[in-house]
Amino acid sequence: TDQYEMTWEAQRVSGQDFLAGVTFPIGSEFCSFIAGGWGGGLVGISSIDGHDASENETAKYVEFKNNQWYRFRIRVDSQRLQAWIDDQQMINVPREGNRFTTRIEVRRSQPLGYCVFQSKVQVRDWKFRSLDSSNDSSATEVESSHISDPPEFIRIVRNEDDDATALQ
């Protein structure tokens, strides 16, 4: 729930809305990283102090093209919540003084889940690593030699049409 980093790649194959909705723990709370929301371009964290990604200081707009792979990274350390798309830092929020929550629509994704909206998306190369305390908020590069063992399971939830609806 703390002191970790996740990386993955994703591409929107079809559709026009978010290609990455990752819900994750931040200490004893949860929040969601959104990429491509509100019709395809919103990037941000939902929610900070009760404000969605479109309504808080993390809101940015990025043009995401269909059939193009993007690299994502989320980092939760003792001081900050940070996120990158490709090599550009998108999110850099202090943890102290902020309350992190999720929208009701994604509560089922807790503690860790992946969702999309009005899009078909491919995800690959998901990695997770724990951060040691000496490697706190000053480090910015992922060192693949420090990636920890994968979790005990990863499950893809599918609907009645066999479309993937969540990654748990």
C-alpha cells in the first residue's frame, strides 16, 4: 500500500474515452489515475480532497491516438504521488495535507484494478516493484533490476460478451 512503483504499456485500439483507469492504494486510502478521460484527453487523479481529476490540480490534457502504445508509471512513496506518461511527468502531488478517494463507479477496483470507458484497450508489460526507504522521492528512473516478484495472481474480469472489463 506504500513505497512502490508500477509500470505498464497500454494502447486504445478503438473508442474515444479513457484507456487507463488504474485504482491503487496510497497508504490506507485509494485513488485512481485516469488517462484519456472526458472524451479522450483528460489526465489526472480521482479524487483529491473530494475533487475528480477534471476538478483538481492534476488535470492536464493530452492527445491520445488510437493504436499507439504509451508507457505509464505510477510511484507512491512516503512523501508524494507521482505519475508519468512516456517520459513526461504528469502528476506530482504531496501526500501530506491531501485526502485521496475514489469515485463510486470504481470502488470495485480496490485495492488494485484497471478499467476503461467506451474504449477497447490492450495492456502489456505490467511491472511492480517495492521501493526501499533509501530510494524515496528523489529517485526518478525505474531500475528493472529492482522489480519485485509478481503478485500471487492477476485476474481479468470479463462481461457476458467476453470483453475484458477489469484487471484485478
